[in-house]
Amino acid sequence: MLRSAATVGSLTLVSRLLGFVRDQLIAFALGTSFVAEAFFVAQRFPNLFRALFAEGAFNNAFVPLFAKRVESDGEARARDFAIEVFSFLLAWLIVFSAAAMIAMPLVIYVIAPGFHASGETFQLAVDLTRICFPYLLFMSLTALQSGVLNSLNRFTAAAAAPILLNVVMIASNLVAWLMATGNTPKTGYIFAWGLFASGIAQYALLAIACRRADMRLVPRWPRLTPDVKKVITLSIPGIISGGVMQINLVVATMIATTLPGAVAFLYYADRLYQLPLGVIGVAIGVVLLPDLSRKLRAGNEAGALSSQNRALELSMFLTLPAAIALMAVPHPIIHTVFEHGAFTRADTFAVAPALLAFASGLVAFSLSKVFQPGFYAREDTRTPMQFAVISVGVNVVGSLVLSHVMGHVGIALATSLAAWTNTILLGVTLSRRGLFSLDERARHRLPRIVASGLGMGGLLLAGAWALEGNYAEHAGFLAAAWGLAVLVCGGIVSYFVLAHLTGAMRLSELKSMLKR
């Protein structure tokens, strides 16, 4: 599991680093202008439904069934099952996408009410979302292909696919630069078509990988077979669960569109905290679900419990210092990464507190990826649904209340509060059912991980104060980048030294992990 998580995590890291370049170029070209906000809403909408129907509920229902089918019936029968599901999903997505694109003005009016006051922003958001929406179709099918490959312990292609998104979007920035479109709607159209093209590229990559794995998914005439019905039945609680979770994003977007610049501020903050979440939390969740499904199918409850403990330990060891770092030095990070071109110093001071608020929930987001597979692997999608309903209530109420007090920062903070609510409920319920408990190693190491992270945070704060001149308004990019590099390297070294001294993670163990 560790080797697989490292494969997914390392490729995701490459993707996220390229994503940094992509977002830096977008910030340079668009800053926090109305074009930027229209494009961010346009790309978020298909991603919302992708997370809801494909990578979320549908895939969480499909992967355990497919993994068990491989284990019990062999890969040939499992392939037939995957093709049935693939064909039904394709047919449904075509109908849904066509209907959504026709009704797009009404949809944008509902999810971005603040845009209606500006006719130019509203129409641009409608046009860009129509271009971006087919991305949902390709990425939903890509997510299903990823589930097939992950269940066969083939993680590389699925983890590498998002790299293509960033490569294509970087190329789109180059096209916009060559055409000298500047901070205008033309640049927004170029970026939207780039997102569309990236969906096709990712689908093609996974299709090739499936064919090489002898799992070529060629669509047939869709039929509602008993197997497809079972996937849908298991998906319904997950769709409701994912639906209420996506309400969080919809409510956040609706509120943010009523606040000047809030959509862009939250987007840039979200991109930074998604780096450790994607590299660590999502990578562990992707690997853990098929791993638990196979072990539970074989009746290996002890092995499943050990896998979850190691996933929890690894998640905390890697996520906690990242969260503390983002909370300790948000201004230097944003200043160095984004403050160029159309992205101003005022934007840095607006995004930094939102990043701190998001980072406070980073550990919770990551741990939820450890706890959720404990339910999904046992074909229990109802319990996470119930907890999601509770957490969305926390998020909606928190966003409405805190946004009046803290503006866009309140929206980010409410998201983190909801994440902690969901994670605590998941963990406590697994424990009460006797499905999860900390083993001796985890009980020994978790407090030491926390102590090491807090010690690193104190050193980062002191270092940021000492290097404050590198982030003064007159300082150039090289001075700021040098200061941030010193902080990051110093933080990494200090954390691993503290982890070694406290016994949270011996350097010899880390060396062994890296070798594996």
C-alpha cells in the first residue's frame, strides 16, 4: 500500500507542481478580474458534477464491486461488468450534459447570483461554462477507467492523467500570450477551450492504459442490468451524500459572487491547500479503498485494520506539517507564487487569511480520505451520507453567518469547520462499531507527530520574522523566492530532525520508505 500510495502521491506531486505553474500564469494574465471570476465559476461547475457523480458516489460504489468481481470471477467477467457500467454512464452523461448546456443561463443565475448585476460577467460565465461542460463527460469516464485500473493495482496512468490537464492549460496560457489577448474575455475563451481539450487528452490516456491492461471499455447499447442496478442502488446514498457536500461548494460560490473579488480570492487559496491534500490525502484514499476491499473479501480483518492504521499514521505525518506551514507563513507563500502581473499586493493580503482558514481544515480533509474507505469497502454508503448531511448544515450556516463578519475568509473557515465535523463523526462511528482502533504503534507515534509539527511551526514563524524584508513591497521576485526557499528547506529539515528525536519517525525508517 505504501509503494502504491508513493506512486500516486509522486505523480500527483508532479501534477500539482505543474498546477502551480498553471495557476501562476492564470494569476499573471487575469489576476482577480471579472474574467478570472467568470472562468473560475465555469471550470468549477463541471468539476462539481464530476465529483458528485463520477469520482464520488458512482466510483465509490463501483470500485468495491469491481474489485470483488476480479477476486472471485476473474478479470474477463469483471471486464464485462465494467463495460455494462461504462455504457450506462456514457448514455446518462450525454443526456445530462445536453440538458445542462441548454439551461446554462438559468443555472448560472442560480449558482452565481452576484454576477447578474454585471451583464458582461454573467454572459461570459454562461459562454465559458458551456464550453467547459463537456469536460464533465470525459472526466467522468476517465474516473471510471481509473477505478478499473486502481482495482488491478495499476495506479500510474490514473495518477498521471491530471498532468495532462496542467500541460494543456499551460499551453493555453502560451497561446493567449502569443495572441496578446491580455486581461480580456478572449483569454477566458482560450482557457475554457483548453480545459475542454484536456478532458479529451486525459480520457485518451486512460483508454490506452485500459487496453494495455486487457480492460478495453468499448461502449455497448446501454442496458439496466442487475449489476448496473446494484451500482446505482449503492450510488444513491453516495449521490445524496456527495450532493449535500457539493451544496457546500454551491453555497460558497453563491455567497462569494456577492462579495467583490471573493470567487478569485477563494480560488487561489484553494489551489494552494489542494497541493498537500491531493498529494497525500487523495493518494492514500485512492489506494486504500481497493486495498481494503480485497482484504475484507478475503476475510482478513486484521490486515484491513493494519492498513487503515498505517494510512492514518502516514497521512498525519505528511499532512500536519503542511497544514502548519500554510497557517504559519501564508503571506510569503502567496507573495512569491502569485504576486506578479495582474495579481497585486492587495490581492495577496486578501488571499492569505483565506489560505490560513482553509489550512486549518487540511488534516480533517485528509483523515476523511482514510476513514471513508472503511465504510465504502463494506458497501456502506448510507452512513457517510448521514454525516455529510450534518456537515453541510454546519457549512451552510457557518458560511452565511461568518461571511457577514469575516467576508470571504468566513466562507473558507466554515468549510474547514464542516470538514472537522464530518471527519470526527466518521472516525467515532468506525470506532464504536469495532471496525477501527489505534494500534500500539499509532498510539505511540501520533502525539510525537503533533509535537514535531508544532515545533516546526514555531521555527517557521521565527524564520518568517527574520526574513521579513524579503517580502517588503520593494523586494523583487528573486529576493522573495530566496526567502521562501530558505523557509521551506529549513522547515522540512527541522521537522524531520524533530520527528527523529521524538521517535515520530526515525530517519532510518524514512530512508527505507523512500527506497520502497
